[in-house]
Amino acid sequence: MGVDDLLQLTLADAAAALEAGRLSSLELTTAYLERIEKHDPALHAYLYVDREGALERAAAADTRYRESHQRGSKQPKTPLLGIPIAVKDVLCVAGMPCTCGSRILEGFIPPYHATSVARLWEAGAVILGKTNTDEFAMGSSTENSAYGATRNPWNIDRVPGGSSGGSAAAVAGRLALAALGTDTGGSVRQPAAFCGVTGIKPTYGRVSRYGLVAYGSSLDVVGALGRDVRDSALLFGAIAGNDPRDSTTAEAAVPEILLEDSPELAGVTVGVPDEYFIEGIQPEVEARVREALETMEQLGAAVERVRMPHTEYAVPVYYIIAPAEASANLARYDGVRYGPRVAAEEMWEVLRGTRGEKFGPEVKRRIMLGTYALSAGYFDAYYGQAQKVRTLIRQDFEQAFEQVDVIAAPVAPTTAFGFGEHTEDPLSMYLEDVFSLPANLAGVPGVTVPVGFDAAGLPVGMQLMGPPFGEASLLRVAHAYQTVTDWHRRSPPDPV
Ligand code: GLN
């Protein structure tokens, strides 16, 4: 197999080729490492690449394949054995630096794996390295990374989205076969949309947060980015499930995700909320999503309008709750326990010096916002009120799901924007999240599928949202769409 063909393989194809002995993990992993070396300087998707570790893991996977072939064992190995995967730099991988895109964690090397990473590891995956992110996952463009932004493989003058922009750019740019990301307010779905890949944000509590550096603990979830629904579902299936180390993970068993290749949507009702097609949305985004809905109708789905009247409050509610939780979670970075320390005579000076110097401006802004919202005298007016409205947003979903099976909407109001377009005005950046935040506030699963391009050649994504723990049927619907479309098969030209 030529290197170019090899890099076009999906995870599912690569797994089949490895299993059949037509491909070795060493060939596959080397192809990715070489491509990273060649193209990552232009994209900056990675903060850390573990070349040696990856090659070792690949060789070990090949040994396992060989042994099982010799024994003639028909025992199915996990589809991730020998597959090169990238991990967002907010998840702990033992022995690899974990910076969260922040100077305050520079040099921190966790001694343990996050549960999601441990599950990939046990499945035999090859971890290529750690991908770039907005500092502590706070942002929508990777411009808040202390180590420089990632570039969008479709146009290097555009952002890849965020905060899992490194993971999305790595998958789109063929610098990883698939990647883990995290989604607190859209950070898997929005970069997947901006980079033209498929991304799954699972139900809150479906995937363990153990070893995920906390941002907004009532919102954070680990998700998967891949070339298509099947690949993302394989990764999701490997990381999902109860974990005694995270008491918020659900007991519910993870159903097997069966994706048939029959493009059949008869009996499925798709809800389209008016509130997600508001003024200010880029017309091509709306047009592509509406075309995708027509395709789903042709497959037999019934498309219905639904009302989700509290959608407009998602931005203010999220930007109280997430910073409030962040202000508590980030209190532990004091220059004593992790990372670098700014030396001083007096303890408070160490704290002030370290936090003042090592946190970036967006993180400081959120810590201040959150601390204010939680302070005595303001708590009821801001945090308490936001929690009440969060309930109303969740009820919008509950009511909609009494009527429809999935909700379809744009992921973001625009395609990938330019660098610096929103950095001067944080509020305009927050408004970019208007369509992705509700799913987090309600805890429901969502998946981004590519549905075409705008006139500038930038990908447009549609998000499908389902009821809590309804990933299996949600992914079946998303997969049916991909069996009759090929937007997810397009890849950008090599960056120059
Ligand atoms: N863009 C949102 C924020 O800045 C969401 C980020 C995320 O999902 N991690 O908080």
C-alpha cells in the first residue's frame, strides 16, 4: 500500500487491514509520524509528539497481531490495536507533558493516565502525542493557547475552532487517524465543524472525567473526533462506561453501536428548532444544513419544527456557570503543587506572582467573572439565577424529545473565522458558542457531521443532538446521512 493510500484509510479500514495482515502498525504509525514532521510546523496541531513511544507501541501491536495469526486465533482483537491516535493536552497521559495550553503547567508530567486514555492504552492504541488547546479549554479558536494557535488545514489563515482545535486539525490534516477531545461548551463539535471532521460529544456522565484537568465540572465530557461517524463511534465505544474513579459516571451499560450500511431513516423524526436559525447566521451555513435535512427526508426521516424557547439564554447562563466552576477548579494552581513557581519571600507573593505571571488573560478573566458570580451578595443574582435558567434549557430538550428523536441544527453561526477577528472583543467570541452551549447545559449528546462548504471553501458542520444516553440511535442517524453523502471523505490539500 502506498503511503498516500495508507493515509486515506479510515480507522475502520486500517483496523481491518491490520487484522488481515495487509498492513503493520509500524508502517501506519511511521507514515503518520513522518507526516507530522513534515506538516505540523505549518499547522501546529501538536504540543508534544512521542515518536519513540509511538514506535514502541506500534511494534508491540504488531507482535500481538503476529502471535494471534500464528495461533490461528479468530479471537477478535480490539479495533484500536495498533491505531495511531492523538490526545488533547487536557487529558493525562502518564509520562507525557500535560500543559493544558498553559504556562502554569509547563513541565508538569502526570504519573498516571486519565481513564479515557487508559482505556485506549489497554485496547492497544498508539498514542502519537498531545494536541493544542485553548488554555484550560477556555476558548473557541485555540488562540488562547499559551504556545501559539493551531491553523485550520483548509485554510491556514483561519482558526481551526476550539478548544479541541489541535485534535480537529490533526484529524483533518491527516496527522492522526482519530483524536480525543473534550467538550464543555462545544469544544469537540465546533472544531470538528470548522475542520470538516466528525466529532462526538457524549452524554454528560457517559465518559469518565478522571484524569481530565477540570474546567467546568458539571459540563465537561471527553469526546472523540474522527474521519466519519463509524471511526468516532469506535473511539467513543472504547472510552465510554462507568468508572469507580468518577462518581458522576453513569452506571448504565454502554450499548453496542451497530451501524448498518443501509441508509434508512424511516420512522425517525428530526426536530428543527427555529431558535437555531437566527439573524446573523452566515447564510451558507443555514443553506447547507437545510440541504442536509432534505437529504435526511429523502432517506425517509420526518422533519418537524420544534420550539426551544430558552436557547437565547444559553450564552449568559453558560458564561456564569462555566467560569464559576473554573474559578474553583483553578484555585489549585498556586505554584506549590504543579508546574513552575515565581519565587518570593512571602507565601501570598508566591501565589500572586505565579498566578499573575503564568495564567493568560482569558483564564484570568474567567476566574474573575466566576469569583464575582459566586461572591456573597451576588450569588443568588448570578449563579443561583443561572442554575434556574439552566433547568429551563434542559426542559426545552425534554419537551422536544417527547416529540422528535433527534434535533438538527447548525454547530456554529459561521464557518472558521480569521485569526484576531474575535480576540479584541471576548463577548463576540462567546457569541460564537450560541448553538453549542445548550447541549452541555442539558447534558445531552451531540454529533457534528460535515454537510458541505461555503463559498470560500471552508467546511460547514451540522449537529445532531439526542436524548441523554441515546448515543447509539443518534450515531445511527448520523451514519445513515454519511452513507449517502461524501462531505466527510473530502480532505484539504497539504498545507504549504
Ligand atoms: N468555547 C467555550 C468556552 O470558551 C467552550 C469551550 C469548551 O467546550 N471547552 O468556554
